[in-house]
Amino acid sequence: MAIKITEECINCGACEPECPNNAIYDAGAEWRFSDGTSVKGMFTSKSGLTADADASQSAISDEVYYIVADKCTECVGFHDEPQCAAVCPVDCCVDDENWRESDEELTTKKDTLHLII
């Protein structure tokens, strides 16, 4: 599964620099598949979104920090636990019940986002 940030977020920003996939963005900020990854050119995400990796995508939230589920690997392959949840002072980084993935799927996603060249 991916992690989501709830409305209880106080916009402290502690989570953003901890994400190894650069999947966390400030409220209202546009995002890109290429941000913090090795993705280039046209890319199709697990959810089926196809876009140029460098093309700006609309912000998911304009109220609080948000996590792009198509980039979130729950830190699989990097850390033993999701780092956003570990550093969140108000425990608002929680499992996204609408986005379920196995460890194998998360590993595959991580490998897709961070190609070894």
C-alpha cells in the first residue's frame, strides 16, 4: 500500500526530505515523475497515468502536504519503515486504505523509479 497524509497535517515539512522517492510535495506544489527518480521520457505508472516524466502534474492537495501514490514505495528497498511516518510529529502519515500493494509490487515500483544504469 502507499502512505497518505491526512488533514491533521500541520504542514511542518518534516516528511518531505525523508522520502527516498521524492513522492511528498508541499500543498499546492505541482509534481513530476522525474523528481528524485531516474525516470525519463514517457512513463506509465501503476495506476495507468501516462505522461512525460518531466511534465508537471497537478497538485493532489492545496491544503496540506501530499504523497503521490504512484511514487510511494513505503521506503521498501531503502529503509525498514516508511520514513515519513517515522518523523511525523502528529502521526498523519498513515496507510492509504485505497492503495494496496504487496512488498513485491513495492520493490518492483522502486526498481522502476530508480533504474540502475
